[in-house]
Amino acid sequence: MRVGVIDYGAGNLRSVANALHHVGAQPVVSDDAETLLACERLIFPGVGAFAYGKQALVSRGLDRVVSEAAARKTQLLGICVGMQLLFDRSQEFGDHEGLGLIPGEIEAFAPGGGAQPLRLPNVNWLPIAPMSKAGGLAGRLLDGVTERSRFYFVHSYHAQSANPFAVARAQYGGQPFAAAVAKGSIFATQFHPEKSGPDGLKMLKNFVN
Amino acid sequence: MRVIARLDVKNEWVIKGIQMEGLRKVGDPIELARAYYEAGVHEIIFMDAVASLYDRNSLFHIIEGACQNVFIPIVIGGGLRSLEDVSSALLAGADKVAINTAAVNNLSLVSQIASRFGSQCMVGSIEAKRQADGSWQAYVDNGREPTGLNVLEWVRELEAAGVGEILLTSVDQDGTKRGFDVELFSAVNAITSRPLILSGGYGARKHLQALSAGGQMPNAIAVGSVFHYNKATPGDLISLSDSLDEKALAA
């Protein structure tokens, strides 16, 4: 299966491509809208700052690929900042508009109530708890996740676990947040499945099956 | 707590010494990285041990090879000195860069890396050596060259410049398997709100228990010798770390 990886200059695309190869898919890393939209699945990766990612995406005209994929019901997997950019807006370093494909805001963790401030970014391998409503695409991708599964997170901002489109939650410093969200043909994770060892590869395999 | 395998690399070989001296060949970096990944480590650090001699990092092709079969975060360090170097490292497949000498020479590079690639990719690397007066000084070139910087002050400066994590290596404990410099860890951990990777000295379970008994655990430990010389498996260390984490949560 051909899986388009949206190359907008944000992040380690080689890892995503290698992981796709590993699960038997054919990665197509590209910054060309038509090439990407011709693929059967899309991955919207991302690391770094929200505003930088948004600007990099728009300046290459690739925001259209994401919204067009949603309109055509092409299955799309957003990762980390790629997930966050799908939302309405983010509070990271000001107030920035996202792509508005998933209602809600990306917000900061609270400073933490203990003797020490909450250590940020949250750089940890954490368990995730799928929510009972996770059916359809989300149910397929979360298949095989157990309480022993661990996923690699690196982020300082997050979507609310109470968001109606959250399909799995995690917590850090006692604060729950959305580990994964799903809406229509879109599934997106705050963690990095391509960096989460066998548990992450299983999720990618579910995605390309 | 994350358990990270640290591979110090010289001329295509993983090497390990004691206090960063007397280096011995341990194995092939790509094969070792794969073996540690399959054994369950959370992350891998590749450190170019001779970068300062050649003035550049020579590990990019090793990262390219390793990341074909290793699906966990990869950190690369040694000899990276510009935004272009960082870009090449990330293109090769690294997720983060560990910067020591270049930050000492030009702290603004840290800020530039953080704003261009995100702070999650910018690991501030500190080689700390205990001084006669009980303080710690930051070193470069594998603990050989003093910088004149007090480690605790340097941590604050790195944090203000935008590092996303701190890799704290005790030169005194490196390769000794005699335990961490617990005082160094406590002093640094108390003043930073960034995740801390503690490196240098792990040799036995009691060394991790000693850290935990102090009431604080690092976000991660980086381990070389005990893995290289089969004194502990990643699996052992991860289950010990998980049980200490649970204890800390329950407390």
C-alpha cells in the first residue's frame, strides 16, 4: 500500500518512512499535493513548534492536502504536532490558528501543584487508555493496545482528554490529556508511533491494513 | 524513568573507557543499537568520541543504518556546531542532538536550534567533573578540557537558552560502574525543570536504589558499560526502574 508522508520540513521523516517499510507499506515522502493525494493513506507528521509547523505547511500549500484528504475521506494519521495542527487553535507561544478539522484547543499543562514545577517537555513512555467509544478507524488503530503497552511522548502542550473526539487518554503529573483523537477518516496521536517500538509499529500496521 | 543505551563511537566502533580514558572496542554500533532496541531500551544515544579531533561529527551514516531497524528515539552528539549540522543529523534519522562544546563556544546556537527545530530536539550535554572545593566544573572534549563554567550556573544558562532536556555526565564516575554521583544529580535536578538524563557510573541495582532513596529520580538514565559488558540486561534495568517509579507514585 502506498502511504503518503507529508513533507513540510518538520521532523524526522526518515523514521516514519522506515517504520512504514517495516510494516510492509510503501512510503511516499513528498511535498507535492497531487502525489500525496494519489496515495491510499496519508501520514501528517510533525515535531517542533505549532506556529512554525503551521507556517511551513501553508507556505508549501500543503494545508490543502490535509483538508482535501479529510473531504475525500482518505485515511490520515496525524502525529504529535501533526495532531495538534488539526485542531482549531493552540496556545503555544501566543494564540495560533490551526487547520480547524477537529474542534478544540491545544493548551499548556498546568504548572503542577507539588514542591517542584512540572518537568516539561513531557518526555516519557506512557501507557494509554482507549475510551469505550473508540470504534471505526480508532477501534482498528487501537486494536492490540493493552495496559502493558507504552508509547513515546515528547510535548509541552496537549488536547483535553474531555474533548469529544478524544479516543484514548494518558496522564502526566496527574493531569489527564488526549493521547489520541479521531474524527471521520482522521486518526491522530500525541505520541510518536514510529518511535514507540513494537507497540507503535503494531499501530502503524493496523493503519496500513 | 527511561533507560537509555549510550554508545560512544570511535572510528566505526563502539568504545568504552573509564573516566573517558583507556578506550576499548566493544562492538559494531549498528548491531549493538539493534540488539539494545530488541532488548527493550527506550532510547539510544550515539556519541562521537573523537569529533573534537576532526572538528566534525562522523556518525551520520551510522545513524542512517541504525534507524532502519531501530524504532525508538535516537540522540546524536559530538562535534555538531551549526544549524546545518543539526539539519543533517535529523535528516540522517536522529530525533535529537546533544550539544556541548558548540554551546560553550556560542550559547546562542542553543536558542537557534530550539527555535528552528523545537526544544524537544535540543539536548544540552554537560560533562561535569568534581572540583577540590566540592563544586562541579563543566568540561568539553570527553572530560579533558575545563571550560571555567560552574555546572549549576551552566545548567541555568542552558535552560534559559531553550534546551528541552539535559544530559548530565559525571566524568568522575563514567565507566567505573561504581554508582552515580548522587550529589551532582540532586544539585542539578533541584534547579532545573527540564527532564534530566543522568549518565556515568551505573553498575548495579543498588545504584539506582540509592538515587530513589534520595526521594528523586532522574527522568532517564544513560547506561553504557553494564550493557556492553553484559553485567545487566536492558530488561532487568527497565523492570527495576518501573518498580521504583511505581513506588514513587504510591508514596
